[in-house]
Amino acid sequence: MTFCRITGTGGYLPGAPVSNHDLVARGIDTSDEWVAERTGIRFRHFAADAEHSSDLALHASQKALEAAGRSAADVDLIIVATSTPDQVFPSTACMLQHKLGNRAATAFDVQAVCSGFVYALTVAEKFIRSGSHKCALVVGAEVFSRILDWNDRGTCVLFGDGAGAVVLEASDEPGILASALHADGHYHDILSVPGQVCNGAISGKPLLQMDGQAVFKFAVRVLGDTAVELMQAAGLPLDSLNWLVPHQANIRILQSTAKRLNLSMEHVVTTVAEHGNTSAASVPLALDVAVRDGRIKRGDHVMLEGVGGGFTWGGVLLRY
Ligand code: ACO
């Protein structure tokens, strides 16, 4: 049986950090106190106009490949999770493949909003375990600043741009121990960008809209439930989890989830203060931070969890 494990991680945040004070200076009717108290967010990064998701993905991928000791030519599968693709088509994965100089890999995008990375990682795992592919580049990359309504102070202060990547390879030892992906389209309208390209024009609102309180309750419930589901699937007690790396939407969602799981916040990786919510990029960015600063070590039990529009949610439990 082929297993698979993460052999390298990388992350990239464009430009200089933009503080809550900077947003006020740019004319947003908010305050550092409001944003920091309600969300834990203090900074986020925004891509330059000429930078696309594939550009951010390229930087993160190069770092992940370097950490794994691999070159772009070794990669036979590229999956990019994004809700802010470079263009309608081709996929951002194909644009990334071109920028990497790889001409042989299977390449496609996955769209599950803030759950996108755990969806993409789970899909990649299934390709590798089937034996059809050996070395996958799995990326979450977003330029959410492009789809924010700057007149809606309840949402525009929450998000940032960035990319995170991992190299996932076939291995004799696990690796990924369990994964779970869920969706319930009944909740499609509590977080959405309803616009579409139609007959050469944009039809409907092409900017993000959200029912914040509904999202909050939903996220806490499913992040807790998925963590329990994954530990049970792997036959492990909850207290054997070394690190929870959840989607970084809001510090209060993370604290409530940890409380539900009876898990100390010392075991929860949080980057929301410095990155804001980077949607599909948030989990691999947070993973990369904790790997590079030495908190996550080989052999640790690590749970990655995502939740986002759709609604979609899920997780991946791994022995790092
Ligand atoms: N600055 C100052 N005041 C603000 C701001 C702001 N940026 N935004 C809203 N307000 C005001 C509102 O106008 C309102 O004022 P009023 O009472 O005079 O009418 C007041 O603050 C309360 O507004 P609410 O929207 O009710 O605020 P709430 O307490 O629900 O907090 C928040 C909003 C932070 C978005 C919260 O609902 C939340 O954390 N939700 C989770 C959603 C989330 O994190 N989504 C991320 C994307 S989803 C995902 O990634 C899974």
C-alpha cells in the first residue's frame, strides 16, 4: 500500500503588512479596536494590481519545492485551490505550471473557498495512493482583495491575499492518516460572491457578501465535529493531537473550537493576527509558519481544518 506524506512547505505574502490603522487612513469607517477585538486581525497583505493568484502560488511553490529537495520537473500533479483565479480559464494550476516551467504534470483547480486547501490535499492524496502519481504540488492561493466590497466595513476588514503550498509525495509510511470532506449547499447564500460573467458583462454582484453571525456559528460547530470525526477515524484519542491548524478566519472561532475540543490554545496554530483571512491560502500558510519556526516536528500529529462558502468543510489528520 502506498502512503503519502508532506515533504516540504512554503508560503508567500505579497507586499508590506497593512494594519487596521492603515485601513482607517484609507477611508474605511472602522477602528483598530473594533477589528482586533471582534476578529483578532491586526494586519493583512494585499497583492499589487499586476500580481495574480498564480504569481503568489509560484513564490510559495518554489519555497515548498526547495524545502522538499525537489525541482519543478519532479512534480507530476499540480492542484491549486482558489476562488480568485487569474482568469475564468485556463485554470490557475495551468498558469502556475507554465510559470514553473513544468510541461508534464496533471494540473487543475479545486474550488471550495476557504476549505479549498483541505479539499485539494485530499484529492492529491487519492491520486498518489492509487499509484498514478508520485509527487504533487498542492497550493492554496488567493487575491481576495479583488472581490471585497470596500463599502461594506463588516467584510472588507477581514480578508487578505497570500499563498501557501506543500509537496506531497508517495511514501512507505503514513503520512496522511485520515481525511474528511463535507458540503451542504443549502447554506450557499450565507457567504457568497453571486456575480457571473454573462454575455460579455458581469451579471449580479461580483463582490463578497456574508451573514457574519450565521458563518460564525456554523464554523465553530463543524470545525469541532470534524476534529472528533478524524481522530475517531484514525483510532486516536483527542489528547494525542499535537497541533490543530484550522482555517484562519477569526480568533474567536478558533478559541471557541478549541474550547469545544477541550484543547489548549497552545496547541492551535494561529496566524490570523498577521495574515487576516486568506481563504484557501490560510491553512498552508499557517502550516508553513509553524513548520519553519520549529513548532511542528516530524512525527507530530497535526490536523488541518477548513470551513468556507458552499458551505464546505473538512480536515486532514496527518503524522507530520
Ligand atoms: N468597524 C466598526 N464597526 C463595524 C464594523 C467595522 N469593521 N463592521 C461592522 N460594524 C458595526 C456594525 O455596523 C454594527 O453597528 P450597529 O450595532 O450600530 O448597527 C456593529 O458593528 C455590529 O455588527 P455585526 O455585523 O452584528 O457584528 P458582529 O458582532 O456579528 O461581528 C463579525 C461581525 C466580526 C464579522 C462576526 O460576525 C464574525 O466574526 N463572524 C464570523 C465570520 C467570519 O469570520 N467570516 C470570515 C469569512 S468565512 C470563513 O472564512 C469561514
